[in-house]
Amino acid sequence: MKLVYKRGQRLLLELADTNVFEGVYDGGNINRMELINILDHYTQSAIGGRLSFYINEIQSVKELNEDGEEVKEEKEDKLPSTEVERLQLMARTYIYINKIEEACDVVDVLANCECIGIVGIGAEFSTTKPVELLVMSSWSQVYIVNLSLCTHSGFPSGLAKILESNYIQKVGHNLVPLSQSLWHCYKVTINNTFDTQIADEKIEVDRGHLYKAPNLADSLKKHLHLPCLLEDTPSTTSEMWSERPLPDFRKIQAAQLVTYLITLRNIQKRLLLKDYYDPIEEYIEKIHKSDCYRPHVDFKSDTIPFRLKEILDSF
């Protein structure tokens, strides 16, 4: 790992403990580096003076260009503070469904959504053991459904229709275990899915990286810059979820597992379709910069996929 840079170079450091710092290189050697004018990305606070970082505590280093291109990209990916606050409030204001008849209220809301988040939770749930909690979210509300109530009454038909709908996209992280459990235990299929774990793998493979399947905390840290969000949350198959009544702090942890999924999906979708979005945005930007006497603007053919260029040239 390179630790010696040109003095004055702006750098982005990700540490092994998941903290992220941005600052100006002001000296160092092959074992450490010193930064000044530092910004702590986690707290969004400036740090005065000089800090030293050693090679054994640095996970990665990114150079930020003087023209600000990478700085701009980093800021675009990071959620605005108002959005972070909205999502945090959303996780704390969950609705806990402890009666089957109350599930109808969930169905009425989610049936009108284009996209919902889903997470299955339960002690070692599998093809022979059903999930105990089904956590679902719209863009603005989290619902925690206690599925242990379904032992005798069966899976709520309204929720089954939501999961099986081809018109509502279900977003989850590693949906295979949940899909297997719901099918083998209740004969319920999850259709029209977006798996954020698979999406993350695809993004990295397209970049030429060897990449193992990330957990949800890793994906949130990378794309939403929320490094410590799920550090105290147990695995979705942990015995800790079996306690009844379920403590409020566990309900909040369950809500956090689903709250950020739709936002994560939107960011990943933008990266997966980068070759589609970028040429269109470039075209629109050039239209804005042109005057009314030259409304059509040529653009670099080698940066645009052939089919997309045909579409744009027909404007």
C-alpha cells in the first residue's frame, strides 16, 4: 500500500476500524502518513492540527483529484444529513404487528408501493424451520410482523400476495435463505426481487475485482458511508431473536436491517446502469450549455453504447 504522496495531495483514508477520514497529506514515510485539515466522515466534524496514521490501521487510501472530480463523486454517494435523520427516525418509529388481523393494515399500505424492503429473522430459520419475524418497509414506514402467530392459522394471504406480486419489487440482502424458508414452510414465493448482495458482487466484478459476498453492514458502509450502523445487531438467524416478548431495542435492530435497503438499491441500480445513465446525463448537460441557435449537440460516439446512441441521435 502506498503511503507516501506529494505534499498537499488530498486523500481519503478508510481505517480497519471502519472510520473514514479525509485530509491533506503533509508528510510521512513507508510506515505512516500525516494529514492536516482533516474531516471525520462519520461525525462530519473537522479535526484541527495534525494526525498520524500507521500502515497497520489503514484499510485503503484514495487520492482525491485537484479538480474535485472524486471529491464530487464521494459527496454524491453520501446521503445528505437530512436523509440520514429521516431513515434513523423511520427505524425508531416501526409498527409491530402482533395480531394476524392487524396484518391487513400492512397489506393496504404495501400493495400501493412500487418497491419494498424485506428481511426474514428467526433462530436458525431454514427450509424446515419458518422465520419468526418478517420485517417489511415502504419508503417511509417499517412493519415488523410476528410470524410465530402463523403456526396454526397459516401465512397471511394478504402478505403472500404482496410477496408473490410481479408488480412490487422486493429488495433484500441475500434473499435465498428467506425464499427457501417461505417456500418450503408456507409455499409462498417471492417474485420480482432485487438482491443487494448480488448487486454488490456484480458491481465489483464489472470493475475487474475479485469480490466475496458482502454482508449488509459492508454494503451500507461502502455505498451509504454509514460504517457503524449495524455493528451491535445480531445475525438474522441468531437465538437472540427468540426472546418473547421481544425487547424494544431488538425491534429497533430489526427495523434497521430493512430501513436502508431501498436507498441502497437506488444507489446500486445507478452503478449497475452507469453505461445507460452517464451518456444521457452528458447529453442533457450539453443541451443546457448550448444556445438556442444550436439546439442539437454532437457528443463522443465512443462513450455511448451503440443502441443508446441510436436512440439519442433520433432526438
